Amino acid sequence: METQTKIDRDHILAMERLGKLLEAIGSPAVCLGPRCKAPILWVQHLNGDRIPYNPNGELHPDTCPDRELFRRKKRT
Ligand SMILES: [Zn+2]
């Protein structure tokens, strides 16, 4: 199926571009979760929040096996 192949190729290219963008703007680090230790990229958003991303563009907390350890404490 030619259309499907084109979509796959476009998707792969988009993911590669996203990865390059994250490498350009993010600070490389390693997740501190004892079961995780995945490579991550810290990206500072314009509102000041620093958010950890996976190199493929996913939000790291969505995939981290230790995300419960890092759940943000609300500042009061
Ligand atoms: Zn993690």
C-alpha cells in the first residue's frame, strides 16, 4: 500500500525532526528513577517550567516506571 508507506515515512521523518529539535533545545540527562535511568532531555518551557522529555518526543513522566517518585508536590 503506497499511501500507508508514505504516511510511515512522513511519520519517521517527523519523529527525526522532533528528536533533533529536542537535542538542540534540551539539556541531556539521565532519569534518577532507580528502575528507569533512561536518557532524557530537560526542556525549559516559556512559562518557566522545566519538563523532561524522552528523545523521541514523548513526555518522560508518561513512560517512566518511577514516575510516582517524581510526582510534583504542589507548592502552597
Ligand atoms: Zn524515568
